[in-house]
Amino acid sequence: MIKAHLNKINKPAVKTFQSPDGDLIDCVAAHKQLAFDHPKLKGKKPLDPPERPKGHNPRGMVSENFQLWSMSGESCPEGTIPIRRTTEQDVLRASSFQRFGRKIRRPIRRDSSSNGHEHAVGYVTGDQYYGAKASINVWAPRVANQYEFSLSQMWVISGSFGDDLNTIEAGWQVSPELYGDNYPRFFTYWTTDAYQATGCYNLLCSGFVQTNNRIAIGAAISPTSSFNGGQFDISLLVWKDPKHGNWWLEFGSGVLVGYWPSFLFTHLQSHASMVQFGGEVVNSRPTGYHTTTQMGSGHFAGEGFGKASYFRNLQVVDWDNSLIPLSNLRVLADHSNCYDIQGGINSVWGNYFYYGGPGRNVRCP
């Protein structure tokens, strides 16, 4: 079963190279990526870039060499995309074969007594949203065991918090179960039924269509931020193409990664009703001690710049395909003694917040 599944998701490569972290990166013809196994995409090719949101000023190309595999100067030929090869070990680490590449079903932003997921998030709700943008600094938080993860991401959400929940997600994560190590990795996710049967991480199912030949989704990010030292952040923009209705993802300043076809979704075919930014960890010890898995830098929000992790320049895309500053950002931490959040606004960072924490500590036993 596993071999058949690997044959399905690992498409034939034009070229393959090994990353310093041990990943194998396959260059696969763009029109042969897994997304095109979908009945609605069979025989088609990736779409051309859409119109960017107004008010979005890419200031020249930010270096795309933010991933370990590309440091050696390797790149995939035009017309191909780099895909992190999935191994038998990757699948065997999953809690079950069926759940490989999927998030555990859980409410998104409710008191996280559910499934041990804990959040510190900023969110806006009550309007019609057509996208979101933020810069997030990258850390390598400690994750206590293979069954936990620590991530920082944006969620673009529509539908109720029942079985019809639609989300589009992007950010960075440390997930030993998914990747077999503790590197922070660039990731995407989507679901159209509250994480039940649809959607997956990265390119592990037929869904997201990648158009970029220089960024590997699921590959390790380098450099990372250091405590009291240099800060490294990545900027992400998700927006709905007004013409075709697909949801596009842009990285950095003007680097298109690809898109989620609108037909994947129900509610997100029209717009999002909520946008959320922030951190999430899994605490796999519902009884006894709290996990020591860190969120963000592992330091509380109050420690500020250079110590705490942050999201800055939070914006949303409105009905007119214009990027606008957030109004009424609310912040929420499920267990503020373990992980917390503090919002703010200034002329340089616009809307921002610091968030995170160490997990288990004196106040969070």
C-alpha cells in the first residue's frame, strides 16, 4: 500500500539533487505534478500569473535562496518545479497511513481543550476578505516529541466551525512526524471539510498547483532568527484572483509560488469570512505535565523585539482587490501562562503582534 501511494505522489523527475539536510529534491515537469491527477485538471497546464492586489509594491525581487537545498546553487530547469521527495520513512512516521500528510481534525480557534492544540493568534472577522498578507519571523522552536509540532501561519477561513469549514493556510512549521527532523519548513495546507477527508500539507495530495521552479514547499528554511541576534522574516501573501477566482500564494516580494483552484472549495469559492495569524502547538500530554514544546522563539510576547517572535505588517485584501491595513484586530491566547500574545500598531510595522512562549514553566506546570 505504501509503495503504491509513494508511486502516486512521487512523480518521475527530470533531475534530482540532495539537500544538505538530507532531503531529495525532484524537479518534476510542472504539468505532471500531483495536482493534475485531479479529474478537473487532467490534461491542463498551470495558469499564468494573475493581477496582484492594488497597493502591493514588490520592492524588487527578494532573494529566493531562503531554503537549504538551493544554497548550493542548484535549481530546477524552466518548466519544472522542485518537489521534496516523500520517503517510506515519512509515511511510516504518520499515526496511520490514511492520515499521512493531514492535520488532525480539530476546531480552529476555540478553547483548546480539544485534541491538545493550543494557539496564540490575532484574527479579524465579520467582513468579506479576499486575501491576507503578513511578515513572520522564522525560528527553530524545540518540539518535545515526534507527535507534537510547532507552527506559525496565516489562516484564510470560511464556513462555520462545523464540518463545512474551508481553510487555506501557509507559514512555517517544525514537525518531526511529517519531516523526520527539527528544521523549520515552509508549508501550505488546505481543507474544505474541517480536516476530515479533504486537503493536505504541501503537495501531498491533488490540490495546490505549484508554478514556481525555485521554491520547494516543505523544504527547510535557512537562515532562522536568533535570540538577541539577527532576525529573519518571510513575507506571505494569499489572495483571490478576481478574474478566475483561484487563491494564489506569493512569497517574499513578488515571487509567485502557485495557487489553490477555486473548485477545491465550497465557501471559499466566494470569499473568506475570517483571517487568522499566529502560532499553534500540539500538547500531547492532556494530563500531567504540560509539554515543553516551544511556540515561536520559546519566549513570551513581553520580551519584545529580538527575543519574542512576531507577525508584522498585517493586511487583508478587500472586495476591490486592494491591500488594506487591518481594522479591529483581536488577539487570543488559549493558555496565556504557557504561550501568550500582545498586539500593537506603529508607522513602520503597521499592525503587528508578538507571541509565543516556552510551554511548561513555573506558571504553566
